Amino acid sequence: MSETPEPTKAHFRSDVTVDLVKHAASDSDVLFAARVSTAGEQSLEEVTKDPERSKGLINYLMRDRHGSPFEHNSMTFFISAPIFVFREFMRHRVGWSYNEESGRYRELEPVFYVPGESRKLIQQGRPGKYEFVEGTREQHELTSRAMEDSYRQAYEAYQEMLAAGVAREVARAVLPVGLFSTMYATCNARSLMHFLGLRTQHELAKVPSFPQREIEMVGEQMEAHWAQLMPLTHAAFNKNGRVAP
């Protein structure tokens, strides 16, 4: 007589991760794309030249919003975050490609998001003019306990249905948006700048943004990778108010 397997234990985390898995991105990509309009085939020389000598051109393109030269590059990120982050993420469609793990084709792991102690919990004000402030210890304890209990119950129901032979694509309906998922996201510098302008708060931003903190955490890590690949473009982005060209 076979023993009934023990339910898989849930895991809880408050972080997100972003790995740069592949890229073809440098400041030189901006320069050869921009100079072809006046130099034609001679613009190919920019591929091997030091882009530092032309940082003024990059700044000009950013300042005057000549955006297409910033599209001739590519970055692919592997992102691990709660499902609710990806649902916001996929509102960014122009210049982005996505492939996410599927609950139809694999059994989803019981990894769930619970806000860390630094996550502000209380919303004050009205939509479009609100701010978040620190929660009390009691509120954090309640949030963690309520989320963890709900997650465990949902995943137990999911496993029960799978064990009874219910299809994965049906059983997954009981799982919450706090479940972690993974995806590849590919973009270029222009589309990433648009994303960062909306999904991060920054003291240099000309246009204020009010992103949900969890997607901002993803944006901050993507920006750190991009800044290393294209430092002159990143500096021009900040210098000109973090507005995508």
C-alpha cells in the first residue's frame, strides 16, 4: 500500500531577482545609428571608435528626443517576481518581448510573496495624489500571517486537485497573484527608458511617477544592468529628466 505524499511546503520571500542573460548593447550602437543620416557608410567607423568622444551627441539625441538611434541594441533579462508584477509589466508592449513559465505545462512551485519590513503598507490620500507611509508592527504581522495562511490553503487545494487527476490548467485557477513566476523579457534601451520613466521614482525625473514598489524593485535591478552596458546613454537619460526620447 503506497503512502500518501506529504504536501509540498510553501516558501515565502520578499525580494525579486533580475539576471541579465544576454545582450548586444553599447553606447556605440547609438552613435552609428545616428550618424548614418549624415555619414552614410562612413558611420560604420563608429563601431570601433571610443564612444566617450561623442557623448555630446548622445546627450543631444536624448535632449531633443531623437529616439530611434536608441533602438539598435538588445537586452534579455530573466526575472523572478510575483505574478501581479508581471501583469503590470506586460502593459509595456512596444519594444518588448516576453515568455513566461506556464501553469498549463508544469506544476507551479509554492513560492509566494510576502512584503518585507521595509515595505510601506498604508496608503494615504486619493488616487493620483496619494502617498504610502510605514505600517505598524501589528499591521506587518497581520499582513504576513493573512497572506501566508491564504497561500497555504490555496496551494493545498491546488495539490489536491492535481492528485485527483484534474488538469494543471484548471487547478491553477485557485492560485493567487502573489505566486512567484519567471519570465524572459527582451527590450532595447529606448523601451527600457520608457519603462523606467513610469515604473521608478527618481529625484532627477521631470515627470513624477507613482509605481507599485514591487515592480519598481524589478526596474531598479534592470537599470543597474543597463547602466553598466551603456553608461553614456544612462547618464544622458538622467541628465535630461529621465524622459524616454
